[in-house]
Amino acid sequence: MRSPIMWVSCLACRAWAGMVCIAILGASTLAHAQANAAGTLTGTVRATPTGVALPYAVVSIGALGLERFSGADGRFVMPNVPAGTHAVTVRRIGFVPQPFTVTITAGGITTLEAQLVQIPVRLTAMKVRPAEPCKTPGLPDPAKFPEVAQLVGLLRENAATARTLATQHPFVYSQYRALGSLVNDSVHLVSVVAERMVGVREVLYRPGRVVTTTGRGAARSSVMTLPTILDLTDKAFIDNHCFRYSGSSVHAGAQGDETWVRLDVRASDKLRSPDVHGVFYLDSATAQLRRMELELSRADRLPPGLRSVRVVQVTTTFLEIAPGLSVIDDVCGINWIRANSGRGEPAHPAELQHVAAVHCGAPPPDVPATRELPPPVWVKGGRIARTALSCAELP
């Protein structure tokens, strides 16, 4: 999603029409030849020892770049797998990934019955402590910090599943975006627009480079590109952040009260320019990511034109469209401006995004192609109470 400071534009790609036609013909011929020497992998993914079918597990043959979700009944079908012996990985959020080896015969059907073991989320009493400096970033040692290592692993599995959904079943959002200013107890809306957005945008994360400035003089502008869930678990991000388990809390969910565990992420002290701190909440029962809070680090090092910004906060909540599959639901971002002595509370720029529908041209098994959601009650010139926002807790 786009940052509340300034928008990030994408470059469109162009291709020569003749070259496209040649590529399509070549790909069609190759696909026909491969189909004659390929078979089908099918089967069911279940939990052990209960035998309960696991919906929306990911079955992948990494060497071939093939991935499939299991359906609502745990069954999957992967056609056109080249004949031969292949390494297969079956994974699902909240379960231990399991490797398998299968042999595919040309024109044949190979059956794989996968059993996965659930990861029990450990809950221990935690004493709330102030944020600690990040002096030794990187993956936590599982021997010393088992809860933290486990939660980082679950967060990465959420990211892997999101990546599979985005690459294998591309989707777009229909959303409403509102811009305004938070003054005292409400946000005053100055614009409300409806738009369509690509489902997941992957950002090339660069440590300490989430804010970039271009141009000179009056044309000088700054852009903050916040990482997405796909970027937050790559090696560059992990190598420059510290992780800490911060206990659990109860929250209202779609199916009743849920216990969420909290994973705090802090940018390395070695980063001398703005990056991001984060807080991630995962449902202890399903290991699904429910909420993500990002905060700009080192705001004191922002470009001169943004020195009035004290803190940038962006909160993202997620909607489960099927068991184990989540997409973005709401985004709330606020730029907290430094107060000027004697001038009262300043107006804090705010951006709100609400997903009204999710559209998928080729959805995962048993998932509707379109999911409609109630639109927000936003109007230009209207107000939204501060208490109704997910990101309006004054830092």
C-alpha cells in the first residue's frame, strides 16, 4: 500500500508486438511437447494425528517453480509436472513444513498423502518493558529465545503464503482512500476516492533507505516506501532488525474472542537513517497474521522538508478470505507533526484505506472470484472520530 507521505509510482513496461507473437507461438509449442512427457500430482493434506483435512496448504516443487493450494477439503491437483523424480514441500501456516519425494510418470497420476504436525504456540507470562536498543540484529537463537524464534518462523510462513497467493492467483482490490487531517478528536476528510489497486506490491527493501528524496528546490520531493508483508521477512530486513516476544492479549475476532501473540521488531541501532520498527499480532490458534503496525525510525534524520514530522505510524489489518488465506482489509496512516509552542495542537496529516472488494481472475480452489465488503461511511468534508481509527494512539 502507498505511504501517507507521498505516493510511489510504478513504471509501465512495453513490448514490441512482433516479439510478443513469436514468444507466444514458441511457448505454445513448448507447452505441447512438455505435456506429452508430463504427469499429474494429486493428493490430500491432513493434520496429524487427527487426520483433519487442511485447506489452503501450499504444495510446491521449488526446482520447477510449481505451486498449488489445497482446496477446502484439503485436496490438491498439480497437472503438467515433468516426468521424473522431484522434491516436494508441503506447508501451511501454523504447521511444520514437510518435505517429500515423488516420482512422476508421463501420462500418469501420482498420489501424495501429506501429513503435517501443528506448531503449538507457546504462551508465557511477559512483563511489559520499554523498547530495548537493537545492538545485535538478526534471527533470534532458538535455544535462547524459543518463543521469539517460533514467532519469527510463523511470520515468515504468513509471508510465504501471501507470496504464493499473489503469484499464483493475482488479485486486485477495489478500495476507498480518504485523505484528511487529525485535529484533536477527529479526522477532517478533504478527499475520498474509489480506486483499484494491485493486490500485493513487493518492494525492494534497502536498509535505512525507506525514505528517498529527488529533485531540487521547489521540485524537491520525498517518498516513503513502506515494506509490505512480503518484504518484511527477507534476509536484508532480518539482518537489520531485532525481534522480541511481548506477550499476549485478547481481541474480538470474527468467530469470537481470539488470543493474539505480539512480536516486536526494531530497526538496528547501526542504521543512521530512517527505517521501520514494527509490531505484529498473530492469532495463537491459527498463527494467522491479524495486524501489522509500522513506525518510522530515526525521524530526526528525515530530509529538511520533513523535519516537522515527529512520528509516522501505519497500521494494517487483515481479512481472512478462506481458512489460512488473508488479504489486506484496512490501512490507517498518520504523520504526527511536532507541536509549536503557543499554537495549540497541530493538524496531523492522515490517510485511510478501506478494501470494498477483492477480485481474483483465477481464484484458489473453492474461493469466490469476488469478495464484496461493506463500503465505509466516508464523505468529503465529513469527520471520523479518533476513537474509530486503528492508528490514532498518540505516540
